[in-house]
Amino acid sequence: MMLKNKRRNVSLLFLTAISLFLTQPMAWAAGSISGDVAKQALNIPAIVIFILFVLVTLVITYWAARKTSTTKEFYTAGGGIPAWQNGVAISGDFLSAATLLGITSSIYVMGVDGLAIIAGTLGAWPVVLFLIAERLRNLGRFTFIDVVSFRLSASKIRPLAAVSSLFVLVFYLIAQLVGAGKLVQLLFGLDYLVAIISVSLLMVVYVAFGGMLAATWVQFIKSVLLVAGGTILALLLLIQFDFDFGKIFTSAVETHPKGGAIVEVGGWLKDPLSVISLGMTLLFGFIGLPHILMRLFTVKDAAASRKSAFYAISIIGYFQLLIILIGFGALSLIMFNGNYHDAAGDMIGGNNMAVLHVSHLLGGDILLGFIAAVTFATILAVVSGLTISAAATIAHDLYAGTFAKGKVTEKKEMIVSKIAVVGTGVLAIIMGVVFEHQNVVFVSNLAMAIAASANAPVLIMAMFWGGLTTRGAIAGIVLGLASSLLLIVLGPQVMVEVLGMEQAIFPYAYPTVVSVPLAFLSIWYFSISDKSESAAAERLTYQDQFVLSETGIGVQDAVEH
Amino acid sequence: MSALSLSEIRERPAFKELVQKRRKMRVTMISMMMLVFIGYLFAWAFLPEFVNLRLPADSSVTIGIWITVVVVLVAILLSAYYAMIAGKQLDLLNEKLIKDIHHDAKK
């Protein structure tokens, strides 16, 4: 019984790690994200480097603001971002503080089992590329909802899809911000509230003035810094181990009390349903993230969109390989180092700090400051990406597309989108304060589950299935959204972790194993059983959509209109 | 672009060829990636003895570590092939098709 419980906890930890990695709040191991953290001493190099980053990005925002006057420029930087640069920015959306801190710490704690998350991400990404990158670019203008409502009744689909999209973005934002506040306490010795307000303020400034162009540059610079930081760390580590990869693992095995078990798989993924659940979450979760999908519209055509996805995969892959080294390196160097543990033997700041301690060990205060600053920059870049996506959803899909039925002037839509940006900032601060002492793990899982269940199935079906009708799409979004919300609340993360009950009604941390098939089935069933005239007309227009989605004809007209 | 001309494009042999080639490419690439992805997860779940084997035998590096690296590399290579090589050929077909359409439209 004990054993069984333990096993469940391990798998729960894992799913949590995955979701945090995806939705990227920083603290994976319960430590810093679920509880309060102690404020650290002021870290001067970190603050100096971070201020430099902020100054540079503000200058860029000023420059971007002068090139951003139309909605097209605001939402997608005019579609003029080069593919390679967009690729770096997409990788930035992924390479989060959680990749650096969370995955490293999961390797630190569990050894080789942490690698499954890395392989899972890299396995899911190319499928996204092969399946959707090109068609999405050919059919949409600003948001993935453009594609979903392409041949369906836009006035019905847009508001619904916008709501589920906003759910994802807002939950994601909360998880980010709460994590950011705690991280800043740890890294910079600043107050939680100061951190939340400064992150929200900067994000509003970037996006309100510089739009997508500024958001892309912020993401780009941060991504370059992060990859550079990871490379330096890995190099210093390899120098420490005489450039012998094997030595890192040998040393980790010798250091860790579990010995050889640290490079062996543990008790994770023991039943087929867990395997399916993991695969589905990774795969469909990625396909349903609005802010990532939106990036595919910032380049000039389908070919560029495809290429940017490839650049992103390469950078993500390279970074993940570095993380394997850094994780095991941290394990062998930090574990019993008295400088980084308190009297009780716990790591100072929690296990998520492993990578920061390793930076300090290898490169002193300067490298520690650099990595800490990059981590903060990462949060800032990710929340900016979320904000531009939320603004586009509110102004383009809800305001212009639904309430005003497309009859709005460019100027008016721009004003609404800027109000939406400011509103998102205010909401972010409020939510940050409300959730300060909460365990936000389930919030980030919610974001991922809704993305996978409410957004991804309908998007895939809209692009690839001619039989889809408005009724089917509505059913898919509503059921996907409702079932993922419900099952998370009934699942172990809310019932056991938050409410403290013995047993959860729904046994899996991830609802995707139920909610994704349910969404697909309901889309299918409510489409084929739809005998209305409008449904027949919608089925017919798939033929036209098919031609447009394959050739990209009319992309220009669509964009300029 | 009117509905009429779109249905005309749909009937063109060049369009049909493009669509067929692209579909074949997509299906092949997705199956290959899914095979690797699913294979990896299942090995992790059901073949722990294999995943825990040391390679080389006297080291601490397990098959699990190697196959993780392999999945990362396969993902990058497949994407590279799709985005840069296969995609480029399909782009050429696509461009030619669009050029022909514009040409015929002028007539």
C-alpha cells in the first residue's frame, strides 16, 4: 500500500514536472512554488545584468513602436520577421526558466527519469511542424481562431474559441507570474509584490508600444542569452571533467547515495494509460498553445513558417542536450557541497536552485548573476508573448470578429488591443497577488490540458477534415474545455495536493487521456449528425479551403484586407 | 479568388500532383517520428532492463541516456529534411503551379 502510494506520487511529480516545463513556472519540486520562500541577499551582478537587458529591450521597443501602426504590424510584425529569427523566438517561448531550473532539478532529484520529458518534447515538436505549420500560415491572419473559423460560422466559433484560448493564456500567465515573484525573491532579494508589478509593467510597455515586433525581439535576445549561458555552463563543466562525457555520469553515480540507480529508470510510466496520457499531453498540448501558434503568422509565407519551426526544434534540441550534461554535472558537484546546503542538509533555496549553485561553483558571482538575470529575462519574454496573444484574441477575435461583426476601423481595433494589453497587465498583478500563497501547479496543468483538449482537436479537424461543421466545432470546444476543467478539479492535483483529501475521484494528473478523445469524438459525432443546410454548405467550402491551404493562394489578399 | 477559379485549380493535374506528393511526405514523416516517439516511451515503460544496460559496459552511461540523445537528434534531422530538402522541392512545384495559374488568368 505504501509502495503503491509512493509510486503514484512519483508519477504525479513527473506529470507536474512536465507541465511546469511546458507552462514554465520555475519551480517544479514543491519547494518554492507551493510554499513561501525566504528572501535572499541582494545580488548585485544579477541586477546590473538584468537592468542592462531591460534598457536594451526598451530601446528596441521604442524603435519597434515607430514601425507599428496597423493591426497587422501590431499582431504579427507585418509578417516580416525572417524565418531564422522567428525560429529563435519560438524556441524562446519553449526554453523557459522551467527548462533551465525545472528539468535540471528533476534530473538532480530523480536522475535519468528526468530525460523522458526531454525526449517527449523533442518527439512531439516535429509532428507539430509536419502537421500544421504550413496550413496554419496559409489559412490564418493573426490567430489560430482565424483558421478554425475559416469556413464555419465565425460569429459562433470566434467567441467560443476566444474564451478557451484566453483560459489557456490567463492560466499560463498566472503560473508564470507567481513563479516569477518567488524566483525574484530567491535570486535578487526583491519583494514578491515588487517583482510582480515590475514584470507586469515591463510586459505592458513592451507589448502596448512595440507590439509583436518588440515581443519577438525581447524573446530573441533572451533566447540567445539563455543558449549562450547554457553553453558556457556546459563548457565549464566539461573542462572540470576533462572533456570526458562518461566521467560526468560516473562521478554522478559515485556521488549520489542511490548510486547506479540514478542512471536507471525508476518506477515511472508503468501502465499503458500513463504512457498514452503523457504522449497525448505533449503532442496536443503543443498544438493548442495560442501564443506559439501565433508566432507562425509573423513570417512571410508557409515556407518561412515551416523553416522557423525547424530552427526552433534545432535550438530546443541543442539546449536540451546541454541540460542533460548540466543536470548530471550539478548532481555530482553540488550534492554534498556544504556551501550550497543549510545545516539540515537541504539545498539553499530548494532543489530548483541546483543550476544556479552550479553556475556559482563554476563561474563565481558573475556567472551566477548572468544566469539569474537570464532566468528573469526569460519570464519577462514569455509573459510578453502571452500578452500579445491575449490582446490579439480580445481585439481581433472578440471585439472586431464577434461584437462588431468585422465592421471596425483599423484605428479602433488598435485602441481596443492596447486597452486589452493594459487590462491583461492589471489582471496579471491582481492574480499574482491572489495566488501568491497558492500551489499553482494545477493552474499550469489546467492551461496545458485546455490547450490539448479544447484548442488542438478543433484546429486539426478544421484543417484536415472536410466533414467538420459549426455544430461539431462548438461541441468539440465546449466538451473539451468542460471535461478538462472538471477532471483537473476532480484529479489528484486539486483534490489531494490542494484540498488535502486522501484520494482523488479521477486518478490521473492529466485529463487528456479522456478529454482529448472526447473532444475528437464529439466533433466527429456532432458534425456527421448535423443535417442543416448551413452544414452542407460548410462541407462544400472545404474544397476551396483545401486549395488555399495547400497552395497559399490568396494569402496576400487575406492579409491586406 | 472566386470559387469558380478555385474549383478550376483543384482539377489541374499539377495541383493534384502537388497535393499527393505533400500528403505522402507528411504521412511518412509523421509515421517515422511517431514510431520513434512511441517506441521510446514504451521502452521506458516496459523494457527497463534494456534501458538500464550500460553502454559501454564498464561506464555509467545507460542505453536510456543514449536513446534520449538519439530521439533529440532524429527529431532535428527529420525536421531538417522536411523543412529544407523535401519542402523546397514542394515549394518549387507550388510556385510553378501559381505561376501557371496567373499566366492562364491573363489569357
